[in-house]
Amino acid sequence: MDGDGSIDPADLYSMDDYLQEREILDDLAIQLVSEMQSAVVDVIQGGRSQSGPRRYVDRPRERANQQLMDDYFSPNPVFNETQFRRRFRMRRPLFEKIVEALSGWSEYFTLRLDALNRPGFSPIHKCTVAIRQLAYGGSADQLDEYLKIGESTGVECLKMFAKGIIEVYGQEYLRRPTVQDVERLLEIGERRGFPGMLGSIDCMHWHWEKCPYAWKGQYTRGDHGVPTIILEVVASHDRWVWHAFLGGGIQQ
């Protein structure tokens, strides 16, 4: 100890002891760094093994759009009008009229270029995606093979199509009958020998495949044998639907 009370390190341990201790601390630091690096690598590799990087799927939408045009919309299409009506649930002029109306309603149903200056999906392409889902009741993923469109984009097309139909045609077609409509229908019915009739009623049963097990008894009729939901429709002579109800047989 010095005269001022301070401690000289040389009095506690020699230079050899200091070097030996320093070597031990350096080895410990290297070991800690190595363990931390291994832990980081394990976390990264573990995360990749669970989800993995998003894989890009090259979908030749230009070729799919041309195939669609050749099949149904060219001057000499592969499939005739009967096949078009069966697969689109409407005639071709009506479908083209809807496509034109939606193109004027929203920029979504127009042909645009993406960030790579590549043409996107055409209006006919998007409307076909929506109609096929409605016509067949299938999932959007089923359309990827033929129309080359991803599932999320297919669902988006369906939502925008439904929104556009409501906004474009809702005021004219998706409305309640007015007093003038009722008077006109009653007059037509009376002239045809059916006084007091607004239209013809018809019902159809849709198989409810995913009906909860606890509800199967109340939604199953003996002549069908499976759970069904009833669609009730009233239409006039010009095939204008004035009433529609979808519900279970227990409510009818």
C-alpha cells in the first residue's frame, strides 16, 4: 500500500496472473458470442421452416385472357351460345352489357397496367371470375388453373362484382314493387283469367351440405332425405322476380 492509501495492483497479483485471467475472460467472451450467434441462426432457420418465404407463382394472365376470348367472345368462338348460357347462366349479350356497365362504374373493371407496365386482368376476365363462382358455387381457388388468377384476387373480383351490380342496377331491379307495379300486375292477372294474382310462385330445395348436425332433423324432409334450404320466388309473366325468400322448411 502506498503512503496515500491507494493499492498497487502489483501487490495483489503478478503479470502472469493478469495475463492468465485475461485469457480466461477472452475465451469466455468468444464462447458467449458463439452461443448468441447460434441462437440467432436457430431462430431464423426455425421461422423459415415454419412459414418459409413467399413463393412467386408466374401466372400468364395474358395467355389466359386470350384463351377466354377465343373460347367464348371471338367472332367464331369454340363454344356455342348454348354452352355459354349454361356456363355463365345468361346469354352473351347480357353478360357483355353487364361488363360494359361495370367498366363505367369503377376503374377496377378497366384494363390497367401494373408497376412493370404489364397489362392486368381485362374487364371480361374479372367478370368471368365472379360469374363462375356464382354459377357453380365453387371456390375462387378452382379458377386458378384455367383463368390464371390467385384466390385472393378471385375473391376480390367477386366482392367488387356484387357491389357493382347493387350500385348500378339496384335502383331499377333490386327494389320493392310500387303501387303502380302492383296495379299493373293485378290488371294483367285479371285479363288472363287470374284475378288477384301478382305472379307465379315456385319453390326449390337446395341441399345444405354443411348443415349442423343438431339442425338436420328440422331441415330434412322425407321426400328429399337430406337437409335442404327452400328458395321461394314469385315472378310475373315477363320473368321479373318480385319476391324471393331463402329459408328452412320449418319456416314455410
